Amino acid sequence: MKLETAKKNNQQQKPLMEKTMKAAIFIFIAAIAVTVGFYTYESHYVLNILYFTLIVGLVAGLIGCYLLRALLRSNKIVSKILWGLIQTPFFLAALLMFVQIPGMIDDKKAFDSNSLPTVSGKAKKAEFSSEEDDGELYMDYIYIKGQEYDTTELVIEKIFYEKELKGKNITVTYLPNSKYAVSVYADGWDE
């Protein structure tokens, strides 16, 4: 009886597993295509961020599909729950990345037409982290007038911030939807 039930479950799961594998193959090919695009448009600020977002989303989706396949193959309820809990963050990460894409497309239009908003004021706070192997701290975010602006792509060292920007009136030019800073400069500088 158990053998017949197992065969029936396998027959029911087989088409779903085949669709999952096809989705995983599609996501893998798309990730390769986006990676090629990422390196092709490396010099374009917004496309670089957009392609990075796509790559992260596609890789998270690929891992999620692989884990979904493992979930479909498992027969025990405990392992189904476990695989479901493991795969959920990957699908959520992919979803969060893909939700950002329409706004980034609008950012690209604003960037290309050179109609980017600016904000001026003294920085209330700046966050730093060490992303490079050289041990230097680099600015990740700057907060002006209660709004957070992502400065990771600008590679601003903490030493530079403290010497040239801290306590001064700062102007940030940024992408309107994603709030990525395109330029940060203190008043009195030539842009």
C-alpha cells in the first residue's frame, strides 16, 4: 500500500518538478545574460546598479527554485516544513530585488535626461563600513533632512568625509526613486 502511494505521489510531483527545473534553467540563463550586461554597461551608473539588482534577484530565485525542488522531493512533513522555511528567504529576496526594478528604470530616465533632484543641508549622520581589503572605512549612507541616501557606489573614505564634509553644508544629487547618491559635495566646491 505504501509503495502504491509513493508511486502515485511521484507521478503527481513529476510535472511540477519538471516545471521547477525549467524555471531554474531559465533563471540561470537569465542570470548569465544579466551578468554580461552588468559588465557591458559598467560605466553607466544607473545600469550598473540595475544589473547588480537583477543579478542578486535572479541568483536568489535560482537558489529558491533549487530548494523548491528539494521540497517537492521530500516525503516527510518535517522535511517539507524545513525546506519551506529555508527557501522562503530566497524567494523573498528575489521578490524584493524585482520590486525595485520599475523605480530604477525611472531613475535611469532621470539620469539620462540629467534631471536629478538635489538636497542640501548638514549631514545628521553618516554610516561607514569596511568593504575593501585595505581596512579603510567607506561611507555607505548619509542622512540629510531626515532622508537616507546610499553612497556606496561613490567610494567616499571616512577620512575624507571627516576632513572635507563633516559639519559643512553638503549638497547631494541623487536618483529620485532608489535614493542612490550620484554626487556629494560641500558648498564652495566646484562640482
